[in-house]
Amino acid sequence: MHPSFSTPRPAAVWLLALALAAGLAGCASAPNKAPIEDRKPGRPTAPPSAAAPAASAGESTGAATDTAKPMPGAENAGKPGYYSVKPGDTLIRIGLDNGQNWRDVARWNNIDKPNLIEVGQVLRVVPPGVDPAAVASRGVAPTKVESRPLDGKPAPAGVAAGAAVVVPSAPAASAPAPAAAVASPAAAPAAAKVDPDDEPTWGWPASGAVLAGFEEGRHKGLAINGKAGDPVLAAADGRVVYAGSGLRGYGNLVIVKHNNTYLTAYAHNQALLVKEDQAVRRGQKIAEMGSSDADRVQLHFEIRRQGKPTDPAKLLPAR
């Protein structure tokens, strides 16, 4: 009996060992489930996860601090005589749209790097010491840009011809004393209605036909036909405040300031013949017509009154 009794015992021991091993394996795997379950949504969070909201709160506080940082000049937002920078703006465009020399705008706002203006930044666009309300009502008190008429009336047969007559012939025609006396009363009524420095004596900037007229909100000036290289002439006495290609959509551009009320713009040129801060006279050749940033040769001509586009056909003399 002893041999038959001892034979199954090792098998029982072996089965018992297997059962114990399985139980130990189950116990060993049980603790691993708790951390996984604790990470499921909706379960109570442990101290490490409590630190996460604190970190995120710190981050949001920092972001709020950055967002709340005031832009330069923000205290003047919405006030007359100030302009809030919008996406796509440049100092050249801001100057044109507000009737100012972009270099003056940079100087009034202590801007050392004109290309580094920020959206939301508020810029002064009237000279320091000038009442913005006065600008809104009638324009800034005129500066001495010397836009006085030389012959009393521009020649209607085209600017080029008019330019030839403007400078030399007017003094000769007014040489006799009686003629000067007659001219004086004629000028007096005009001065009574409009400050002569605010209303330049206009001439056509090119001799070609008008391809497209002024259209409020859509076309800011006149498109004048011509051939590449045709002369582009200053429409009135003034000073060049911009000559370059930094204004998108205008190509090679000249901007002339005639006084603190009027600017003129001459766009799409193939060559510029003047430089910034150069004084020009009505009828003087300032550029050559071209097609820069345009689909055909043309002159795009604008007259801006206090920065607002004005229909040039209402100001230019009849041809």
C-alpha cells in the first residue's frame, strides 16, 4: 500500500503549487489596476493632479498679464487727432490717409523704426499743439508751402502747356501798374471765401484721356491714359513727402503735400524723378508714366483733402 499511496502525493503537491502560483499571480496583478482606474475621468484626483490646476492658473495669469499690457498711446484711443493702427497699416498709408507726411507722424510719436508699428497702437496724426477739433472742422492752420498762383488761372489746354506759361509769362503780363491793380481786386473775393493757402491752383498731372473716374469708396482718383515714359507733372506747388514703392497697390509712387489740407498721389510710374523733401512747382515733371503694380500703362492720380480722397475732376481746370 505504501508505494501506491506515495505515488499520487507528488501530483497533489504539484497541483497545490500551481494553485498557489496562480493565486500569487492574481494578487500581484491586483494592485496595478488601482492607479489606472484613478486616472479615469470622474475619479477623485491625487495630490499630483491638484498641482496641475495651480500650474495652469499660473499660465493663464501670465497670458492675461500679456493681454492686458496696454499698447503705446492706448489712453488716446478714439480721440480726435489720433489713429489706432489696424492690420496691414504702414506709416506711409497712415500718413496718406490722414493728410500728413509719414516722417512727421513718426516724429510726433517718437518712432525710431517706422517698420515696427503694432496693431492697436494709437498714433498722433496732427502736429503737437494743434487743436484736433480745429483740424476736423477746417484743417490745420496753413504752413508756408508757397502754393500761390503765378498767372491767375491755369492753362486749360493741358498741364504741359500750362506749365510753360506759369512761371515766365505771369510777371510779364502783370508788369504795368494798372494790370497789377486789376489783378488785386480779382484775388480779394477768392481770399475772402477760402484761405488761398488752403486751395492750391491746380493743373492736370498728365495730358492723356481719363480712363476711369473717381468713384466714392471704390476708385479713389482718376486713371489717366498714356504711354510708358510720358511725363507725370506736379498738379500744384508743394513738397514731396514720399517717393518710393512701399505702398502696396500703388507701384512707384510720389506723394506731394501742398499744404496742411491737400496731398496729391501719383502712382504706377516707371521712374521717379524727385526725392523726399524736394520742393516742386505746378507743371514740373516729377515722374515718368508706367505700369508698376498695374495691368497697363496709366497714371493713377489722387487728391486728398485732410486725408480723404476727393474727386479730382471737381478741382482740376477744364481742358
